[in-house]
Amino acid sequence: MLIEIALLFVSTAHGAVVVNSSVVNPDLFRVTTFATGLPASNSVALAADGSIYLAASPAGGRILRFTDTNADGIADGAGTIVYQSNAGPLTQLRQTGKYYAVGEFGARRITFLEPGAMPADAMTPVGSLQFSYPTGWAHPTIGMATRPTPGSPGSYDFVFNIGSQTNATHSTGTVTVSGLGLGPVALQGESLYMITIDESGAVPVASNLRTVATGIRNVYGMGFHPVTGDLYFADNAIDELTGTTPTSTPPQVDELNRISAADVGVTAPNFGFPGCYVEYGTGSVIGDCTGVAMPIGVFQPIPNPPAGGRSEGPTEIAFAPSAFPGGWNNGVFVGFSGKNGLGPVNDENAVAFYSLTNGSVRHFLESGQTGVGNLVGVFSTSTSLFVADWGAGKLYQIAVEPVPEPGYAAGVAALLAAGVLISRRRGA
């Protein structure tokens, strides 16, 4: 039986988070707290009818479905739990063809879920990728991205990372992966890998394991550009080498990287970790970078007192909604976790925007906002950016009109049943 849970919802359309008015015209966007009371909110995906799936992690972990039938930016009511896990916290949630892949950090696995006949029905596990890490492995969190396999209908390419074993030195051990008919296979750290998943049968089957990238430290946010097909990913850089203080800075700047669509899974570029990087604060290139694929963007501190303008610890990425106004509609949004705690304690938790037009980096949401925790989850439709706040347990929607309606199909069915003819553009 599906479980209904009661959540607290704001009574106003305005959320706790605000856009950075020093670079963003707030009149161009509608910012709402879509839902709250959701501990460890982390990652968003769309259901078949356009409603919202959210991965959150109270009591292990759960995926909830929300609708917004009046399109006011606030969920209609209690979320419906469609998947419950005792192996959380849940990390990312990604649609992979007819399945949804969810990271279950406590079990060190990615589980593939088959949705029910209706979006509100329970999801059923149909297989998993199991990862076995040596004791003390520093970066076991698994990011993921997916695309239809070029030239192979019914198959999907699935990218995942094996992070580095330590903070700032080469990995010496290996990580074993198995499942979906794969392995067990020993994989090297500091790498991105890709498998092809055949969805033509009753369960997903993996094959064709290949290396996508080397020289990465801790990749979590990644995705294929919806137009070019290029693979973008954010790499979490080397932390302080002698301990962290409120004013300390790391040696390396966090990065945004790109692999062209034609090269994904064909070549395996080296992105430099740990011997080549851009220095935090100065922009100097450190180490021997011969043959290294350098980042297309770096996230240096942006002077903007009193918040400080820092962004550290990149998490998910999302490509800009196509309906966003000029200057914000061609680029990559990057969430940042920063420090623990709610702002203004957390002065490293911005949502940054990298422009694909001119290569600039700006903070769309500034760090250090009161009541804002860890802005780890970012997800876009054609008209909206959803931002999941792990620390505050909230989901925000930043939208332009016309706003896509989560649960749109259900609303259409009701109107058609009543004899009402409507025409509305949906978000994608």
C-alpha cells in the first residue's frame, strides 16, 4: 500500500531563497517554496505525466511524487511515497529510458526502478549495480548521467563515477562493480565509466563497459547537453591539506568540464587529478599539465560582501531552461553544498551559473542566505529550475511564465471529461 505523509507547506508564494539581485533581475522570475518538511531533499526527476519525483532521505530514503495542478509553484499537498528504501541516504535520481536509477548510498549501489502503471503507483526494483569499496575509500558517492545509445533504439548509455581513494594522491586500490549481468569487474579510481543498458527485455541488462574519463577526483553532477549531446560534469576539487577552518581555502578550484559527444566512450581524456589543477584564488595553473584536458569553467570566489560570494563542493548540474530570459537561458546551473549548517553559517552554498555564451561564472543564488542549507539538487524543465535543499529539507521552484504544471496530464483528463477544450504548452 502506498503511504501518504503530511508535509508542511508555505502559505505564501515566496520561498526563503531569493535570486542574487546584484546580477539577476528578480522581477523576471517567480520563486516559490514548492514543498518543505522533507529532510535531506536531494534530487528531482519528472514522472510520465510531468509531475515531480523527489528523492529525500528521512528514515533511510524515499521517492515522493508531487503535483501542482493550479501551477502556483506550491505542491498540492502531501507527497505520495512511490519508493521506500532502508539503504539510504538516497543520492541522485535519474530517468533512464523506461526506468529510474537511484543512488542508495548506504548500500553502495545504484538501483533501477520500474514505475507503476500510473505515476502515483509504487516503483519496483528490477536490478542494481553493486559497488564494493576498500575500507576508507574517500569518495564513494556515485554520480550518474544517461542518454539514448546513438543508433540503438531501446538502449541507453549510463555514465557513473568512481571517485578518488584519497583527498590529494593517486588511488592505489580498485573498486569492484557487479550487477545487471555485469562483472564483477575491478575498476580504477579517479575515473568516469559508461555501460550500455538494454531495456528490450523484462529487466535491464548492462554491457560494453568502457572508460569515459580519467584524472577526476569526485564527480557527482553530470549530464548530457540536450542539444549538442556533449557530456558536462563538475569535479569537486582537492580540499585543504592541513585542516579546515572558517577562513581556510583549498589549494584547487572546483571545475566544470566537458567531453564532446563524439568522444564520449570513444576516447578517455585525462583531467589532471592530482598532478595538474587551477589554483584556488589565484587562477594559476599548478603542476605538469601536458596532455591534460583543462576545465572549461572554474568556480573562484566572487567578491560580493557580506555574503562573500564563495561556492565550494559542486553537486548536481542542470542545463538552463530554454524559456529563461537572455543571459540565463544558455548555460549550466551548478549546485553547491558548501559547509554544514543553515545560512548565514553556510557561506559556500551558492547556485552558480556558467554561461555557454561567453564563459562567465555568476552566482544565480548567492551563498550565505539565512535559513538556506545545502543546495545540492538542481533540475530543469523548459520553464523552471528546481533546487533541492538538503540541509533545510525544502524544494524550491524558480520559474518564468508560462509555468509547466506538474501533474498536467491529470488536469487535462479532468478538463476533457468536463467538456473543456484547452491548449497549453508543456515543459520538457
